[in-house]
Amino acid sequence: MIAATQNWFRRFKVHILIWTAFILYETVVIGLVFGEFGHPLTYLSHYAIALVLFYVHADVVLPRAVNGTLHVVWRTPLLVAVEIWLYIFACYCIDYALVEASMIKRAGSLAFDTTYQLKTLYRGLLFMGFGTGYYFLKRFLKERERSSALEKEQLREIINRQKFEQQLANAENEFLKAQINPHFLFNTLDFVYHNVLLVSPVAANTIIALSEMVRFAMDASKTGGYILLGDEIEQVDNLIFLNQVRKSDSLSFLFQSDRSVEGLFLIPLVLLTLAENIFKHGELDDPSDPARFTVTTQGDELIIETRNAINLQYVPSRSSGSGLSNISQRLKYAYGDQCSFTHRVTSGSHFEVRITILMDLLRERPSSADGSTGTDRGSSPVAFGGPEIIG
């Protein structure tokens, strides 16, 4: 209760101070002018009615009277007239009671005549004028606060736009860097390729395979579109070749794909991610149990399957699985419910992945978000002058 009273006083302390000063000023001045002061209850009752008129006029009548332009012409005079007559009638009732209680000295009874009504009307119009000024002051302050909020919002938008433009400029700079860096990379690989071509054909083949994979991955990440499945199948062959070179052809890895799938269009880096997952987590040293990777068709569906023994040093529950999770999210975004992606660990400690997609979705290249149509393998800054694979 005390806290509520304190909060109320804090909220209306300006009103209380202003009205206290006004009432004291008016009471003292009128008392000195007429040479007498009235009963305290007289002041209390009349100022109470006047304050009620002030706040009713400012907070109730005017907001309803001027709300909208259609009815303001008749609504405002009507409501003002009603509150004036109610005020005059309330003042008469209080004055009549005070006269009967002998708190107001008067010869005879109180008459509700024109003189009394005009005197009370003047008093009422005075406080209604105060209330009108208070109403428009509140309205002005509210509009100013709203304008200030709009200005702040506009400033925030300007700041955000400037930040966005700065980020865009940074992105453009990074893009320019990305355009420059491949030149250096491929020029370097081209230099190394020509220097090792006659000395070590295997090393030259490795450089060829590596450069093609890098070019494919860079183009795929830049376009974000769809690629020919045959192009990525070729890069899977390159990845297998690179890993076989590293392990002296000791890896047991069988990769098979139907030629009929090479003309289909698929989101990029699905096959490469699956192949990399096998090399990273698979046990590939047992010729009797090789890793298997197949890309085939069955009916009206494209089937992508992998199966490999799990490396004993690899614990699936501790792996982040970010590569497979990324594939799952991208497939769902690109093909929705018309594709499925499953993976599991079998009882024989093998890891299996199966992807099925309706081939009707893959026969034509969809338009990518940026208007590009996929990778452009001929767009790299440097093309090697040597053969694809040196035998």
C-alpha cells in the first residue's frame, strides 16, 4: 500500500505541486481582496469539482470528441454542453448543501437563477480551458515522442544500411581476393606440373587430379547451383586416385557408377563428401572387405549407396558428423520430401549410407539463387597444357 502510494505520488507529483500552488495563490488573493476567507470544506468541495471537470474534459471528453473527422462537428459541442450543465448542477447541489449546513453565509435560500448559472459557467469554462490546454500539451508531447522514436528508427536504419554497405564492400573485396588467389594457385601448380612431368609422371598425374578437384570445388562453392553428376563422378575418381597414390595403391575401394546417371543434375559436393567420409573413417586395408560406393538407378530413382568397414580408431558417437549433416540439410532444402537420406552402423561394424532421389527432379538443371546455372569448368584462370592422365 505504501509502495503504491509512493508510486502514485511520483507519477503525479508535478500535477500535485502545480495544483497546490494554484489553489493557495487563488485562495489567498481572493481572501485578501474580499477581506474574508471561507470554510475549508467550501474550498475543498469546489476545487474537487473543478479538478474533476479539468481531468474529465482533458482525458475523457476531448479524446472522444475529436476522435475522427466525421462526427467531430456535432460531437464536440454536444459533449461540452453536457459536461458544462453537469458541472453547474453539481456546483449548485454542493452550494445548496453548504448553505443549509451554514458553512456559507447567505441571506435566504440559494436561487438557481441566471446570475448563479453565469458565475458558475465562467468558473467552469476557466477550468475547461485549462483542461483543453493540458490535452493539447499531452498530444504535442506524445507526437514529439513519436517523432523522436521515428527519427531514432531512421537513424538505426541508416546505421544498419551503412553497416550493410560496409559488409558488402568487404564481401566484394574478399571476392576480388578469391579471384586473385586462384590465379596464383593454378599458376604455381602449372609450374610444378611442367617441372615434374618428365621426372615423375605419377607426380604429374597427382597434380592434374588435385588441380581438377580444387577447380571443381571452387566453382561449385562460388555458384551454389547444380552440376552434372558426371563431372562430380570424375572428381570422385580423382580423389580415389590421390588417396591411392598416398597409400601406394593399397586401399581397397570399389567405386561404380552407371553411365546413365552422368547426364543428371545434382547439387554439388554430395559424392565427394561421401567419398571423403569413407577415406576419413573407413577401414580400407582389407582386400576381402573393400569399401563400396555405387551410383545407380532403380526404376525412376537415383540410388547413391556407400558401405565400408569402420576404422577401429573411429568412434561414431564422438564424431561431429558435420559432413553428413550438411548433405542431409542441403538435400532436404533442394528436393524436400522427394528424396531420402539414411545412414546407419550395422551389427557387423560397417557404416552404410543410402540416398534416393526421384530422377524427374534431376533431368534438367534448375536455376540457382544467383542466376547462375552451375559450375563452369572452363572458367578457371589457368588450364594445364598436359594430358588429363599420363599413362
